[in-house]
Amino acid sequence: DVKVTQSSRYLVKRTGEKVFLECVQDMDHENMFWYRQDPGLGLRLIYFSYDVKMKEKGDIPEGYSVSREKKERFSLILESASTNQTSMYLCASSFGDGRTEAFFGQGTRLTVV
Amino acid sequence: QKEVEQDPGPLSVPEGAIVSLNCTYSNSAFQYFMWYRQYSRKGPELLMYTYSSGNKEDGRFTAQVDKSSKYISLFIRDSQPSDSATYLCAMSDSGGSNYKLTFGKGTLLTVNP
């Protein structure tokens, strides 16, 4: 079974803090993604990576950055957390060989106070 | 017009009912179609993955794709209370960026015992 593991289920951070969300996958997938999910807005792509050290902006990259130093690990960084970044964050991964189905982690519920 | 439209529900059915969940889309380049199930406060779980038009069956679940109408469906037979969740459709094209998925916003299903 594909396993995508996010480092935390729940996080509470203060406004202005630098926040790191970590994701690890064990299926040797080429592609990794970070989404946020908000009621009424659905899943929105923040960033994705198609190879180590490679990244592309998604639909809502402002206020976020990412790092992929190893194939299995993809980190999302909130440079200076704000209350409007309170959300459910979902990491996903997929093969890079034409298969497009993505596998998700369990999600991190981030609250910024 | 949004790329993917999905009725948000909520949809409430009695146990044992046949459930029909649907999405319509506007991008004729979409070739790969997925259905995800998401329990409350959890990450989406891949249920079905189909390519192009046709039907695919897996246990109580059947996925249908009608590319001529740009319409996809997920049928759940003999629905169970454990099927209560939000169901997300997702799709991607066959071009160079086919690793990017476009999601519907999800339909909330409740199966009542």
C-alpha cells in the first residue's frame, strides 16, 4: 500500500511564526503536491514538485514556499503565518510515468492564532 | 464556467440504497478520471481510477465515464453507514502537465441505518 505520512495531524501556531509541514512518501513517486482544503473552496494546489530540488507554483503559492531535498520528502513552509492560512493542509504524491492518480496523506489541521 | 462541477449535496439515503454521484466537466482534454472518498478530518482516499470512456467496477462501486457528454458518475450499491463521507471527483489530461489534477468540490453523503 502507498503510504504518505504527514508529520502532524494538528498544529496551533502564532501569527508571524515560521511553520514547517513535513511529508514523506514510501512509494518512490516522482511527483509530490501540497494542497489546502477549505469549506466551499475545495482543494487548491499550493505547490508541486516533479523531481528533487524541482518545484512549480500551483494556484495559490503566495505566502508559502517548499523544499524537496530528497525524493521521498516534501516540505511546505509558511514564512510568516497569518490567520488566513488556518486550513487543512494535504500532501499527495503520484507516479511520474503517465499514471496520474494521486495518493494523499492524512492531512494537517493548522490553526494560526 | 468552472472546469469541474459537482453537486455539493448534502445527499442523505437509507442503508441499502443505490447512490449516484456525478460530476460534469468542460475540458475535453481530460482523459483520466478518479473518485476519492474523504472521511471527516481525514485525507482523501483513492476509490476508483479510470481512463477514457467506459465503466469500471470494484465491489459495490461502479465508475462510469461518458466523454461525449463530459459527465462522470460513481454508483454505490447496497450503501452502508460506513460509506458516509465526502466524495470528490478528480480528472487530468494527457498532456505534459497531466500530473496536475482538477478536483470537484465534493458531495457530502450520509447513509442512514
